[in-house]
Amino acid sequence: MGDYAIEAHGLVKDFGATRALDGIDLKVPAGSIFGVLGPNGAGKTTTLRVLLGIIDPDAGERTLLGDSRPLRQARQVGYLPEERGLYPAMNPREAIAFMGALRGLPLKEGRLRASALLEAHGLGHAADRPIRTLSKGMAQTVQLLGTLVHRPRLIVLDEPFSGLDALNQGRLEALIRAQAADGVTVIFSTHVIAHAERLCERIAIIAGGQVRFEGAVEEARGRLNPRVRLGMREEHGPWRAALPADAARQDGLWRFDLPDSGVEPLLRALIASGAGIETLSIERPGLHDAFVVIAGEQAARAMDAPDTEAVP
Amino acid sequence: MRELLRAALVIARRDYVATVWSRTFLLFLIGPLLPLVAGALFGAIGSETDRSASHAAIAVIATPADGAALAAARGRLVERLGDDALPDLLILPPARDPAAQTRALLADRAKKVTAVARGGIGTPALTGPARAIGETIDGLGLIYDEARQARALAMAGAAAPPPVAIARHEVETAAGSDAASRMVTARLGQLILMMLTMILAGMLLSNLIEEKSNKVIEVLAAAVPVDAIFLGKLIAMLGMSLTGIAIWGGTAAAAVLLLVPHIGAVPAPAVGWPAFALFGVVYFVGCYLLLGALFLGIGAQASTVREVQTLSMPVTMAQLGVVAFAATVVGAPGSALAIAAMIFPWSSPYAMIARAAQSPALWPHALAIGWQAIWIAIIIRLAAARFRRSVLRSGGGGRRSRGRARNRKISAA
């Protein structure tokens, strides 16, 4: 497999006159948790489908677990699609075993593992109930377990948090961390930056079918300077000459990027003039701030919009 | 290839179990009752093409004078009673040995006579199977009476003769009688084949649409090649239908055992029952695969039941046309139309099952099965490619729709 679980270069995919992917480059390190961020319509799902071999690109190359024909590695991969899909008449045990069987796990073994997984995730009581009688959250958990039952080396989750309540989102985050701790590579798409910020070591920001950024979360944040907020008792005084040129007053506070020289010269001037410091904070920029800078205001607004996705 | 088959069988198993344990399967099992209804329809479609073949023909060995009198008498009666009420007459001059001539006529498949009349118009005798004699003797008697009356009138002063008494000489079989009864078998075979395949193809399509609406299709497409999904679905439905056939076969066998005295009424096909049953299964499989592959290809283009109905309607209508086309084989097995029906891939199974009922030759079946196999491979290949290209297209549309919904929300904000 090498250092990367997934490598893609120059992926292009058109649907009629619409260019969904416009030269996607990605490298997902093996054993990492990798987030694909972008607003709806950015090309996240198409990217994942192309990477998995569900659809072929019109141009470009991709390898999945070192194989240029991704479906040949299907037994090593678990996939949770954005549009969740289960047979309503099947029971969870059979559904999970069936998903394992699709990826080469014998049915008998699949049923045993399914029972264990359902018990471990608090769904043992529902193992034999038709899926149509389960709640959305339960059904989503069943599908997620079907993604894991064959113990894949790579897990691809498309918008895994959508439709889950806060409790189940927390459980899913824990599950992703546990998989990564076992050496499994996890790649997931999301339009909720907080999940990526909490979970990912590396991210790709996609907008308009292009990768606008790929790298470590810290690297993305590093594109912005820390912000300084300063509140003074005295509004005027000689200390103002020490303020950086980009300092702006807003809501009674001075705000500016942390200068390369740090805040020490300003602090010295403030103390010397007895201006009376009421507030002083240095804030590291969040991933959201980095996203705004990288993907643009419009993409950021789309990310912030309420989730309208349909879930089963 | 091995992995493809393994994956196809996983999908086939799931589909098979899900279908056989569903209410739909019960509908499938009572499906064969539908041919009774459809029988009336197809009887009408095929009646014109096979009218000449099924109409009983009596060979009449008669002198030229008697023959002319009988032909003229039939002509006059047809004007009053209609052609269907009277048997066709094939008037032949007597040979040196009339008994041998009678036997030869009854054995001649080409002439298709159901019985032979000889003895002149004064003392006619009808030789043939009991059933053929029973069906034709009254009509034949009318013709003879008409001829005798006409001759009496022509001879001035002669009294009107009494109704003629036709002597009956029953024999075991007649080629023409066999041909007529085998047409029933041929038509039945076509009907059963048609009903089975159309019910199955419909179920296959519903199954695919259900999967697309359940969004399961992407789970499958991410795990196995789309060709395996396609093949798995075809295999599942085939297995399901063979289960149905086994149930029907068992029921039919039980019915036969219970109704032993009536077995003789079932017309035996020309190739014999075992070969006919085998051909029935083979042609059913061929017919189903050809139509099923086509329907799956269509189903992949659609994302809603309404779209499926719109797309499949022309194919269903075309299929009815194909069956009607194949029905020409029953009436005129050697005609150019019949040969075309045997060659055209979608009508070939229907045409060949009819041929199995009517003609004992086996080699055309070997040829037809090979020909159909080639076309099955071609259609499956093409339909699978179409399926692969379009099966996930609807997902994209959904995504775009949500995108639009989101954009609207943003604009509103």
C-alpha cells in the first residue's frame, strides 16, 4: 500500500455539461483520519465515488490501497454512502451480514460478527426486527456497522454525521477514533467544520470541483495569523502610536493580527503610558476562519447553512 | 470472473430469499391463471393465421362425377351455413388399392387430412380417428345429402333420397388430426412462456426500482462490479421462476395423477413430452434472459416508478407484438414469416416452443438454442454496459436538488 491509502491526480468528471470534478489532487496518508470539507455541490460525493471506483473519471488517475482499479480492493474497504440505503424488510443482523458478504465475508461469520457488533452498540434487542421498524438513528447505525463488519483497512464515510443527534454524533466520533487507533485509514466528507477540526489530522477543502487546500489542519490554520483583542480604559494616549497599522476598533475593542514582533512592544508602551489594560487576548484562528480564507465567503456561508439532506 | 460470479451469487441469494418470502411471490404463483384470460385474446390473434391449418380436412376418394357433385354441394351449403360449419374436402381420384390409398392419406403429414371418405355418394364410409370422425361426420353428411338431392332433382321424376348413413371405420391416429391437436399444445406453450416472462420481467424491474429508491444500489455498486449486480438480479429472478415452475410442475403432476382418465385428452407434442418439457425450460430461460436484460437496462435509466412505466410500456407493447408474430408459426410453420419469427431473437423462443409441439425434428432446436445463446450474451453485455453507465445517475440529480434547496435557503437568509 505504501505511505498513502489513496492517491489521486488530476481527476476530472463531467455530468453532461456540468463539470463536477475539475482536476482533483489528493493524497490520504495510510492510518490517518482525513476530512474532505466543502459545501453541498462542491464535488465531495463525486470525488469519493470516483476514488472508490463506483464511477470512473473522465480524466486523471487514482489508486486505492495501491491499486489503480479500486473495486479490486473492495474487500479491504468499507463505504457509507451519503444516501443511506438498507432493505426495509431485512433485519439488522442479516443486513450487516449481507454487506459483509458483498465484500467477501462468509455469511455465517458475518452473522456472528453482526450480532456482536449490534450488542456492542446497544442494538442487540433489535437484531431480528425488520429495519423498517427502526428509528432513523438506529438504521444509520446498522448501516455503519455494515461498513465495518468485514474489518476493512480503509473506511470511507460520506457525510456520516448528517441526520444524527448530538449523542450519536459523539459516538460516531469515538468510533472513528477507535478505528484509526487500530491502524485503519478513515476518510470522511462533511460540511460541518467542527467535526473535521476535532477528528482530522489532514483535510482537503473542495469547492467548485477543485481542491483549494490539502494538508494538515494546523497548516490550514497557519494560513492565518493569530488575532489580538485589546481593551483599554483610556482611549487616547501615546500608546496608540504603537498599535499596528491594521488595528481596527470594533465593539469597544481593538482588533488586529498578531505582529511578527509579537505584542511585547505594544505592552511596553501601554504600561509606560498607564493606559489601563482591561482586556488582552491572543486567539488562534479556527478551521472555520481558515476555510473562509481558503474557500471564500460564499462557500463558507453554504457550509454554515442548515442541513437539508435527506436521511433514511 | 470468479469474483464476479461470487458477488453475483451473493446478490442473487439476497434477492431470491427476499422475493420468495414476499407476497409478490404468491401473485407470481397464481400468475398462470392469467393465461386463461389472455388465452381468449391470443386465440383471436392467432385464429386467422391458423384457420386454414386447424380447419378439419377430409380426403374424399371419389370418381370425377361424384367428386364434382360433392364439391358443388359443399359450395351451395357454404353459402347458407358458412365455411366454418363444414369440413374442407380434398377430392382425390381412386387409386388401384383404395384401402392402401386411405392408409397413405391418413399417414401423410403434408396433406393434413383428419379422415378419409370413400365409397361414392351412395354408400359413403369415413375412416379416421374416433375424435376426427365425431367432429366431421355431421357436416360431411350434410354435403353428401345435398349432393344426393341435387342428383335426384337432376334425374327427373326421381324421389328425394333419404338421409345418407355414413359408415364409420375408426383407426388409431391420423397425421392431420395430430397436427390440429398439436396446435393446441403449441399455442399453450407460447402462452405460458409469454405470461411467465412478462410477469418475471415486471418483477425484475420493480425490484431494481425498489433498490434505487432505497438507495441500496450505491452500497452494492461500491462493493461489487455493476455487472455482478446485473447478473445477480437476473439469476435471482430465474431461480425464483424455476421455483415457481417446480411448484406448478408438482401441482400439475398431482392433477394428472388425480385425473388419469382424462390424460388422453391432452394433445401430445411432436417431440414427445420429455423433450417438450426440456425445450420449454430452455426456451423459457432464453426468453427471460433476453427480456430481463432489456428491462434491467431500461430500469437503470429510470429513478421513479412513473419513469419505469413510461419507459417499459413501449417494450411491453413490442413484446406483445413479438408474441403475436411468433404465433404465425403455429398456423404456418413453413412460411417465410414463421422462419423470420424463429430467427428474430425475441420471438425465437416462442416460435421454437411452438415448433417443438408441431414438428418432431430436433436439429432446428439445437440451432435455435445456439442462436439464442449468442443473442443473450450480446444483449446482456449491452444492457449491463447501459446499466453501469446510468444506474447511479439519479443520485446526482438528488444531490443537485438538495444543492438548489440549500441555495434557496441561503438566498432567503
